[in-house]
Amino acid sequence: MDIQAILEEIHGEVSPCLKMGRVASYIPELANVPAERFGMAVRTVDGASYAIGDAEERFSIQSISKLFTLIMAVQLAGDALWKRVGREPSGNPFNSLVQLEYENGKPRNPFINAGALVVTDVILSYLDEATQTVRDIVAALCGKADIEFDLAVARSEQLTGHRNKAMAHFIKSFGNLDNDPDRVLEAYFHHCSLAMSCHELCEASLFLANNGIAPMSGDIIMTPSQVKYVNSLLLTCGTYDAVGDFAYRVGLPSKSGVGGGIVAVMPKRFSLCVWSPGLDDSGNSLAGTRALELFTTKTGISIF
Ligand code: GLU
């Protein structure tokens, strides 16, 4: 199958919808990114890579960081994590507070903001230099030492992230944060501000398609059963409250972020990343979702 030709076809077909989405502006710094950018990359477990468009350009990974922090929390805390965070889709927007009240401060899953705040709290309790370690691990996974936080984005969210601040203090009121909420928030905003390209995100998530082994280094990141758990969570909770429709259309475990990136995993075969900053009403990249749907349709490859 000519994957490169398929990417080129997809690029052409999504072009008309590149301006249809809305770039996230609730974090002011994200609003500066032009909506018509588009990149896509594929990396197979046997070493092939394919790319199209702006696949080498770094963007704000935002909620895709929740995948990496979850992996660290699973490594550090094991099953104890699930006493504090659930594993069900929320059916609510990623930044909603409503369920927290009647579910006693236990977030529905690790991929909504509330869940990621608890996951960040867990990491902070285990590691002295937690935020730097998150950066180091992500950099090692993709083999690029110069992966960095975008401090302008982190500061922009620190200044305007009142909903996340309310959420962290609310969770603390239920006793489900061990650390100071402001410390948790600062770490969380930094994780979200990591800047990476489609290519780098493919590399960093490829172990999820490779039984938990990072193909470049040969390092064992997770056991095969942990990989099964994480990929299942991606499929059921990784793409906001549109997760059912997304799974229907794309058919791959995926994590999206409001920077317009989406990482997808085809177990045993490849990882895939698409970036287009214009978002749909749920917060998923509009052209990115369409591109992934076209990819699994044209190749006939999905987990189903
Ligand atoms: N930093 C963003 C927030 O907390 C992440 C949201 C996202 O990408 O889903 O609102």
C-alpha cells in the first residue's frame, strides 16, 4: 500500500475544511496560530515513516500531555491510581465541573482536566522534579533532547485558567489532591504547554503500538497489559465528549488536544499524528478528525 500517496490524497481532500474550525482562544496565546496549518505523520513499528504538510512544525500539545502524565502515574502508583480517578467517559466537556460535585471529587477519567489534575498531583507526590521529569521522559521517548515547554503558553494559561483553578481547589476540598492546588496547576499548565511536532508525537507514542517497547531505544515503557489498558482508555475517553462519534468515524485509540493535535495508535502496526488548529464544537481538530477518518477508510486499517 502506498501510504505516502494516501497522505497526499488526504491533504488535498481536507483542504476545504482547514478554515472551518475555530482556533482555541480561551488560552490567548493559542489564538495566534493560523487556522490553515495542517500536518500529518505516520510511523510504523518496523521503522518506516511518512509525512505530509507541516508535520515537522511544533505546536502546543495541550491535552495530549495527559497521555504521557497518565503513563507516568501508572508506572509510579500502579492500580492505586484508580482509587482516585475513574475509567468512564464523562459525557461532559473536558473542563466541566458538574460531575465532580456529585461524584465526590473523583474525576471520571484521566483525560479530562479534572482527571489530569489528580494524575499530576500523583506525579508531584512521587518525584521531586516532577515537571522537569515529564519533559525529560517525553524528550527521551521521541529522541529529541530539545523538547521544551512553551513558557508563553504556560503563562497565558496561568493568567486566564480560572476554570482549572476552580477545579483544582474544588478537588482539594474533597481531599483528592495531596499537594497544594496552585503547585498542581503550575505543573499541569507546563505539561500542556509542551511544544512538539506530528513527527515527534508519533515517535513518542509508538511504544503504544509496539507492546510497550520504545522502538528507537528498546526500552520497556509499559507491559503489554498496561498498553492494553491505556489504549482502551484512549478509545473510550481520549477525544472529549465526542468520543463515541470519533470512535465511530476513526476506529483508533486517540488523544486530542485543543492545540489541534490528535495522536492515534494502531496496535502492532503504527502510530499516527495529525495537526490542524481549527477545532470543532467538542474541541477536537475538525480537519484532523476528518483526516484520520479518511486514513482509516482509505487504508482499510483500524482496530475493527
Ligand atoms: N490546557 C488546556 C486546558 O486545561 C488543555 C485542554 C485540552 O487540550 O483539552 O484547558
